[in-house]
Amino acid sequence: MSSVHSGGNTGVRNVAQAEILIVEDESVIRSALRRLLERNDYRISEAASVSEAESKYKLADFDLIISDLRLPGAPGTDLIKRAGAVPVLIMTSYASLRSAVDSMRMGAVDYIAKPFDHDDMITAVGRILIERERERERHGVSTEASSTESERAVEGFIGSCGEMVTLFDHLRKIAPTDATVLVQGETGTGKELVARSLHHHSRRVDRPLISVNCAAIPETLIESELFGYEKGAFTGANTNRTGLIEAADGGTLFLDEIGELPVEAQARLLRFIQEGEIRRIGSVESRKVDVRLICATHRDLQQLTVDGKFRQDLYYRINVMRLQLPALRERGKDILELAEYILARRSRELGKEPRHFSPKAIQAITTYTWPGNVRELENAVERALILSEAEEIDNQLLGIDLELVKVSQIRGRKPEPASSPTRVATNYDPPEDLSLEDYFQRFVLEHQDSMSETELAQKLGVSRKCLWERRQRFGIPRKKGGGKRQTGAKRAKTV
Ligand SMILES: Nc1ncnc2c1ncn2[C@@H]1O[C@H](COP(=O)(O)OP(=O)(O)OP(=O)(O)O)[C@@H](O)[C@H]1O
Ligand SMILES: [Mg+2]
């Protein structure tokens, strides 16, 4: 643990020159922390509340913010969202497990209990700064430049977490080319939004974007829909009909759920990709078409090729540039940002006064695992907005169905009866009297044989990296070959 400060980390900047903001209302603690950090060569700024921090400084200029949780006015966790990509380390006045867990789920990079041990604080700060530096290098963000430019590269497309920033960066680079793109991601993660952004940022923007959901068109019709037909090609073909590919000439064709395309249509599509020509059904003539292809799927296409359900040669043709959308639960503080963006937008559209989420609603939003991703979040917010009468939207209105019931089981409590209509995040949060360390260790030990690391991390509301670090810290390393096999963990990003 104490080795985090040691040298030898290639490319890691001297983190000791980092700029750190301390937000703490008790001046004694604030100056003690300042002295401690200054002795370690960090440059320190101070504020006594969230509002003072915001009015005095530009939060994005800091390398790290260390904030007390309980402050006069807004809680320290409010800084998480306001600080954008800057990591926020939360201090809690006693080992309050509930607030520590909540802080982590709301996107705090770590928490530290007060009174803190000096070595623990210095170790945590060093670890966070080194990790931030690595993260920036991984995402190609130079130390000097702010990441905000790439964050905001795609309008109306919310995302500030590392994976989304990288995705936007790739998207901007790929969009102006004619390269075929394969967009992958769980349901509701924004695949169609990616397709629209690619089209929007290409030279084809003034030409049509035609979206075809391969799963929604009956198998018997899909070929004639895509390729068109000549009069008399089959019974019922009374006129010539232009196919959707031809209609997209000069523009972009978005083939959604490409994994559902029947095998015969796959063969035709392959010919179109290889030759840039299509032949209407029943026609002997081919026509040249200039169409940029974007495909999307929530399925594992490679596995489909292994199972003989998807042509391998077609897979290679469409898997030129790949964009992978992370699940919503992996996006940290983006979740709340998205929820607030959706709330503001829908309020405007519905002609309602601006609304805001109650602290409990925020807790529910950041705790729930959102299997339906952004679409499910959108639906929940919209429903709450329609039902709401007050200015504040509470957790009940969101009707979040929680599956954190397992957490209560490991503590020996009886789970809620199955008939209870909705379960809300806060019911299943750990009690204040169990320390976070105990809770982590017990949860990991009891579930590591039945859950994958990804699932464990999800249930604990932390990243996989954080789970790994804690395993090292508590001396419960992952068993070799133990635990459930990882599913869907392969997320190679290709650009
Ligand atoms: N990052 C985001 N920022 C803002 N809105 C988003 C974002 N991601 C998704 N959405 C919104 O969420 C909804 C679902 O997105 P979209 O239809 O693109 O998902 P999808 O991956 O195509 O889903 P499916 O697999 O169900 O077809 C849309 O209304 C979209 O505008
Ligand atoms: Mg879609």
C-alpha cells in the first residue's frame, strides 16, 4: 500500500505538484489537513462550503477535491457532479457506513473516515492522483488540456465518465469518414443516438439517414424492403419499388439489430458492402449506390458466427470500427447528470415548472442498477414528472424496483415480501453500525463463489478497479479460477 508513492511508474507525472482543494467547515481540521498535504508538496486551496468553493474557484482546475460530507448548506457530495472529471474524496465525520456507501455510489472516488490517520490520507491522495494520471493517459487526454472539449463533442449526448469521453473522442474521429461502424451495447444505452451523431457529423448530413430495425421487419419482407423489387418479381409485386438502401443513396443506412438479419439477406448485404451495388429483386441490372453503413446490436455477434447464425465474412466486413457503449450502471456520476438533464428537458416539453429530485430520489437513482439503461431512466423520470404535484420529486414517484434485496439477506434480515410493489434503494442500505470494511468483506466472502467480479462490484456500487483495490487492502485477493466466469466482459474498443 505504502508503495503507491514510489517511483518507477512510467509516464506518471510528479503527482506531488498537484493542486488540491480542501472543502471543510471546521477550520482546525482544514488547516491541519492543509499542513499535512503541504508537507508532502501538494498545492492547497481551501473553502468552508460548497458554495464558497464554487464562487472562489474554478473546480475543473483542481487535480483533486477533498471534501467533508457534512457541510453547512449543500453536502460535500454535491461537488461530485459539479467538479466534472475531477475526483472527489469524501471525508465522513465518523465511520458512517451508509453515507460512505452512498458517496461512493454517487461517484466519489473514495471515502476516508475522520479522524483520519495521516499516512492513510497521504496514501489515498497519492493513489487517486496516480490513478487519475493513468486514466488520462489511457484516454489520450493530455495533462495540460482540459477534457471538457471532447466531453461536449456530441450535442445532447450526455457523458463525462472516462468511457463516454473516449467514445465521444472516437466518434468525432470516425464520423467524417465513410467507414462502416458497428455499435454495440445493452438495450437502451444509446446505440441509435450514436448512429445519429455519426451521421450528423459526416459530410452526409444533408442527405437521408435511414434507420431499419432488422428485428421489426418480418423475415419474408426484409430483403424486398432493403433491396427493392421490380414489377412482377413475385406475386403481389405490382409496381417497381425502391429499397431502403437505394433510398439512403448519398446518406447513411443504420441497420439496427443486425444480429436478427436472416441468412439470405445477409448474403445480399455482403454483396452490397463488397461491391457498392445493389440489385433489386427480379432485376438483372445492378445500380451503384453511395451509402455509409452503421450497424448496431445488443448481441454478441462473434458468438453468433460461432453458432452459425451470422456469416463470418459479413461480420468481418461490418466490424471495421467498433464503438462500445457502457451500461448505465458503469457510468458513475453520469447517471445523475443524465437524470437531471432528462428531467429538465421533459419539464420544458411538458410545459411544467422546473422540478428537482429530493435527496432520497438522488440516492435511489444512483443506487439502482438500471437494467434498461438510459431508456428505463427516461421512462422513470417521465412517469415521476407526470405524477408529481410538488416541485420536488421524491423516490416513491420514481417507482424504482430494487434488486438489492440480497444485501439485506446477508445481514440476516428478512427480505421484503415478494408482493411489495416497489422497493426503494434506501430500504436495503446497510445499517450505520456495521463498518464499511466489514460490510465489504462479508459481502465479498459470501458471494464471490456465485458472482462474477463485475456483479460483485455492481452490487457493492463500486467500480471493478475499486473492488480489486479493496480486495488487496483487506487481504482477500480474488481466488484463481474461483467465482463465476465473467460474462460480457470483453469490451475491446476498436477504432
Ligand atoms: N448519453 C445519453 N445522453 C442523452 N440521452 C441518451 C443517452 N443515451 C441514450 N439516451 C436516450 O435514451 C433513449 C434510448 O437510447 P437509444 O434508442 O439510442 O438506445 P438503443 O441502445 O438504441 O436501445 P435499444 O437497444 O433498445 O434499441 C433515447 O431516448 C436516447 O435519446
Ligand atoms: Mg435502438
